[in-house]
Amino acid sequence: CLLKAEEENFLQIVHGTSIANSKFPCKSRRIAIHRPDEKYHMAGEIKSPNLRSLLFIKECRSEVWMGSGLFFTRLHLMRVLDLSRAQFKGGELPSSIGKLIHLRYLSL
């Protein structure tokens, strides 16, 4: 089922230690980032202007996601943002999240 969803560009699941290793920018409007066994360091800017949903998924026994410069400046169409399992450098959210005017769901 997930394979079919990825084939149809319904969603993309990122498995890897860096977004740079994945297929960004992608055509999919929904991205789930999954790293079950280790920390995930995300740096730089996400450049997928059609992105509507970004979810961080981890298992209970794993460590947190680390966002050390996660910028949302080019994600004007973002509607769903789940950062409940993310931790940011300095404990502060990036100010660019406030500019996501289409955001309907934000999980911290």
C-alpha cells in the first residue's frame, strides 16, 4: 500500500541520515521522515514548494529529531506540520513557521 502511494506521488517516506541523501525537492505533497534507531539531524532549507504535509515519525525507544536550522521559508502551501517529535537547537522554533499562512494543523 505504501509502495503504491509513493509510485503515485501521494507521499514520500524518507529513510536516511540526511535530507540531502533523499530525493528533495520532490513531486510529492506529503513527506514522512522516519528514522527509528538513531538521531536525525536536519539542516538547511526544505525546497519543495508544493509540500503540504511534513511528519516526523519515530519509535518510542529511539532518540529525538534534531532541527538545527530547519527553515520553512519556501513552503508557502504547508497545511500539516507535525513537529511533536522534533527538538530544535536552543529549544526555539524557527520564526519562519509563523509565515505559514495556510497552516491548519501544527503539532508541537
